[in-house]
Amino acid sequence: MGVFVFLPLVLPLTAWPIARLAEQRLHPKAATWLLTGVTAVFAVCSTLCLALLMVVGTAQLPGNPLPDGWSDPEVREAVPYEEVAGRAAIPALIAVLAACTCAAWQHHRVRRRAANALAGLPATSVAVLPDPTPYAYALPGRRDRIVVTTGMLAGLKPSERRALFAHERVHLARRHHRFLLTVQLAARANPFLRPLRTAVAYTAERWADEEAAAAVGSRHTMARAIGKSALLSRGAPLATLAHFAAAAGPVPRRVAALLGPAPAGANWPPVFTTVGLATWGAAAGTTVSALSSANSTVTLILILRAATPM
């Protein structure tokens, strides 16, 4: 097992270059899928690393319920660094599980609060709340709904309202809340993944921006709707599900992107480009992380099986 068991804890650093480059150079859809997949693999591998180290550390604690053979000197010699890293992994893994549980509970609470706010309203695809505070959000569930207040509708022109609704429909149709929850949990599991969480929050918004602009037939109208909605909804009282993982990304950057040329098709970049090399670097780091975790898992299982009396 050796030092390879520790690699998944730090290999997320190899994905940092791709985070910003993917925002700028990749199609938002491709960037969202790529970054979310990389983030999920890194999070699983780093959590598995802590779990393996925790087994080693627990085996050394007096009075543990594990077989005595697991703390045999030969086993301890075959599993290096167990005395320090193994015991340190116990509170670390507990902290990771607590943070992920807290994030999942917060997500559930936001959804419940949003659903309760719609009690008594007609079960239509668009729910209009009689609230002068301007805000709007997409509410996924068994019946996907777009929630908007009268204050938001009053501040937008008809074309901007259509753009706003198109944007929220894309969030629902593409299940963006799943991408955002995945990276939110991953960032709780390994703090090195926070830049990727922020990047996914931005690329998911850009994905919705581009598809909504195509639906309404005007990138300029989409840009105006985004800018005006952001100005109107400052200080909205409800944390929206579409923006759950982080802020919705710098609005000026999103507006500038819509006022510029449309992004290229959702193809992967050529290898010998900056973003291509960063993508391959992130892919290599992800692969090494997965292989290191698999190697450490198999090695530890073989060692502990040999040490466990039949």
C-alpha cells in the first residue's frame, strides 16, 4: 500500500488548472459534465483513502472490536504510517461525514422551505408568488416548477420574462441541481475541490444561459434579462436550488459571454492546446487517484484477510 494511499488526498490539485480554463474555453455543457465527473471521482477516492487509514488506525486502538490479528506487529509493518496517519484519519473521516450530512440536510431543508412557500397555489408549471420582493428560481421535484414573484415580473419586459422562464426551464430539464449538489458534497469531502465547485456553479449557469438564448432566439435579450434580474433580485430572502452550491457566477462575465460570439460545439478540445493539456492533466490525476485507491483497498483487504483468524 505504501505512500500511494495518500495520493488521492492531494491529487485534486492537478485539476485546478482545468477549472478556470474549462470556464473560458469549453462549451458550458461539456465543462459542466467534465468538471462534475472529475470532482466526484476525486471526492470518492479521497474519502476511501481516509476510510482505509481509519481501519488501520482503529486496529491499533486498545479495546477495539476488530480481530487481534489486525494489530499484529507484522501487519503494522506491512501497513506503513499507521500510528500517526491512521489515528488522524479517524476524526478527519468523521468530520467529512458530518460535513456531507450537513450539506445534504441543508439541501433538503431548502427544498422543503421552497415547497412550503407554494402551499395553496395552483399546481401549474409556473408559480407566481404575491411578493413585492423580486426573485425567481427553479424548483425540481416530482412536479418541476418555476417560482417567480410579482415583484420580479413587474420589473421585466415581456421578452425578458420569456428569457427568464427559458433559463429556469433549462435548469430543470438538464437537472442542474444534481450537478451542483454533487460538487457541493465533493467540496465538503475534500477542501481542495472547492475551485471545481465554484467552476461548476458558473458553467451550469452558462449552460442554461446558452440554451435559453437559443430558445428565445436572441443572445442580447438573454443578456439583458440576466443583468436586470440580478439587479432586481439583490437581497432575495430565499436561497435558490439552482444556485445551491455557490454563487451563480459573476453576472458581468455571463453577460459579456452572451454579448460575444456563441461558444463552439460541445466537443473536447485538441490535445496540444492549453485547455487540452489541462484536460489531460486532470484526467491523468483522476486516473492515478482511482488506481491508487483501488491498489490500497486491495492491498489492505489482502493483508487484513491474512491477519484475520478463520
